[in-house]
Amino acid sequence: MQRMMSPLTQRLLLLLVCLTFPVFGVEKVRSRGYRKDPDYGSCMQGPAGTPGRDGNPGANGIPGTPGIPGRDGLKGDKGECINELFEEPWRPNYKQCAWNSLNYGIDLGKIADCTFTKLRSDSALRVLFSGSLRLKCKNACCQRWYFTFNGAECAAPLPIESIIYLDQGSPELNSTINIHRTSSVEGLCEGVKAGLVDVAVWVGTCADYPRGDASTGWNSVSRIIIEELPK
């Protein structure tokens, strides 16, 4: 036969049930206040906030200690030796000597000269004589006008000259032809050393021909032009 509990025991049991139930209910209610996110394993993430501004630049840090000196590299291949020649830029060097109505009537000798300063030994000289030339004779004759450099004719490559040959006079007029024409003697001469150079124009005879009556620079301007040129 089942034994009945005493009134005191019943009251204690009821009090214990009442105290236990509210706590369980509160925990259950609290458990309903949030839900876990299956992806993050925590509370659901809210919307992103406004990006913050960049902070002020920081102060320079303390200089670091010097590194360990590096080792010497491998020895390189021997380079090629190239000799470069640096020359000053070429600058013009020329001179002109001129005479008005030279009227020089010699048949043999120097007519005019012009002193020139040559800057380089490896350059060439271009020379020009321009003036009136004339030759007359009753029979055949020939005269030669040529340049000299310090008293010698050009040897490299050849002399610089011009000639006038007259076959005969004018027997029908019983006189000789007397024509004065502006002519030129021009050429390039190499091998002349640097320094002062006496450039002169001469008149002489042609080989194996008699000389005539020569005239240079009659009633007109005569000139010598000298120019130094690079080779």
C-alpha cells in the first residue's frame, strides 16, 4: 500500500518546483533573443560603417644601422681599346689681296704676292688669281702665268698655271694683235706646311716656245684669293 507524503514534505517539493521553473523559462526566453549565423558561427553582421579618414603622416623612424659591406664581384672580361680622335671644329681661313690697275708689263718675273697664315700642315690651299692678261708678238709666242708658295711651284699634285699662246700677228694690218682679257689662274696645292706662306703670281715662258710681249692687270682690278681647306 502506497505511503502518503506528509504535508510538510509536499510544501517543500512545491516550493522547489516553483523556484526551478522561472529560471528555466528565463533561459529559454533569453535563448530566443538572438540567433546564430550559420556562416560566421556568431551573431549576424551588421551593415559596414563609413570609411574613416587617413591619419596624419607619422614621424620619421630612427635610422637603421649600416648594412654589412658587400663582397667584390667577379672580374669582368677585358675590354677593347678604342682610340678616339677629338679634333677642333674647322673654322674658315681665307684672305684676299687686290690691286687696282696693276698695269704690270714684265715678261719674266714676279707680278704680285700675298702673305697668308696657314693654320694646319694637313690642309690644302686653294688659290685664285683673277686679272687682265695679254700677249702680243709678230710671230708665234707663248707666255705662262703660275703660282709659287714660298718661292717654289706647287708639287702636290702639280703646278698651278695658265698659258696664252699666239700663233701670229695680223699681217693685213701690218701690226700685232693686242687683246686684253680678264682671265684666271686657279688650283689646289697640298703639302704646304703651317705658318706664314708667301703666295705669288709669276709670268714666264712656255717650254720650247719664244716669249712675247706680256701684260698683266691693265686698266682693271686684279686679285689673289687664298683659302685653307680640310683634306
